[in-house]
Amino acid sequence: MFARKCIRSLMLALLFFTTSVSAFDLFPAPFRGEPGTVYGFWDFTTPANPALPEAWNIVPLGNYPVFQIPMGVEISSNMVYLNDGNINGWISTPGAFNILNFVIPNFVDFEPVKKLWIQVGYYNFNPNEVFPFVAAIEANDNEAGFVLGELTGSFTVPSIGYRLETWEIRPNPDFELVQFIVPPWVLVDKVTIDTISVPEASSMLLIGMVGLGFGSFYAVRSRRQLH
């Protein structure tokens, strides 16, 4: 069932990609909206820092409570907000790798695994092919204490400024801090984070199929890769 959802997501995204250059939510998490999921979307329409998500949803998991910590993002003081009517977001200043810290609350439950599906849209004004990426996911569990996430898959489409990463955390924490690294002259304009509590590890994404599916389109889309 989960694999079929991944394949369906891939087919819809490929159809979308052939007709549009927008990278927003290109591959929605196949588990979005299921019990025990948390969803947050940042569009950076204002220079607020820290910033609440423009859209969010938390789907209850039985009677388990949500850990009481605000969902939001804190932007490095060395990043500059840009809004010229066509592009809006936070750009990393020259000569520095800057940080975006996203705080995501979870359910206080007993499922052993937390999975994360992270998408970022960006503009690259750097002469090199660079992109924002998640450097680490730090989390806290009441019983296990401090835990770290593990990257389980990723792919990037520089021609449209899109990156997808999947992560896994064991044991399942009560909240996590997702730390993005943004290279110099890269602007982050959209971030979507989905999480789910699951009973055991499962295939998160047919990441190879996704990357292969984009291969034939990779060279012809160049809206965001500036030379």
C-alpha cells in the first residue's frame, strides 16, 4: 500500500513537472493527513523572524497529546530578506554558510520510529551548483534523552531549485530541530516538512525511481539555475 502511494506520487509529480516550473510541494508526503502526522509549510511571505508556518496541520493519534512547543523557524542573523514582487525569501550573505532552524512538535506516543519528509524550494545566485540541505536533525525524547536523525534518501533538481530529503529518528522523539545549511548566494523561498510516527521502519520513498524519473527533464528546465 505504501509503495503504491509512492508510485502514484511520482506519476503525479512527473505530470506536474512537464507543465509547470513551480517547485512548491512537488512531491507531497504520501502519508500526509494520516493519524499521527504533522505538516508545516513556510512561504516566507514576510520578514518575520522567528516565523510561524503559513500553513500547518496536526492529525490526532488516538488520545496521545502533542508536545507543547511552538512550531516555527529561526533564521540566522546573517541572512537577508528579499521580496521584489517576483521572489521572496531569505538569502544567505556572501562568504558564509547560514542556518535555518525549524522546530517541529510531535505526539507524545509509544511508536518507535519518527519519519520526516522534507522539501525545499530555492533560487541559486551562486556561480557554483550549490543548494540548501539539512545538516542535522536534533531531537529530544523524555526517556532516551538527546537523539539524532539519520538521512535515508535525497535528490536535487537544480534546474527548478528543488530538493527532497527523507530522514528517520530512533527512538521516536517528542519534538525535533531541523537544521538547514544555506550556502552563500542561495535564497530559500519555500520549505515543507511532514512527519509521521510509525511502528517500524518501512520504505520511505522510492528515491531511485524519483531521481530516474526526473533524469529526462533535468537539462531542459533552467528557471532557477543562474549562470
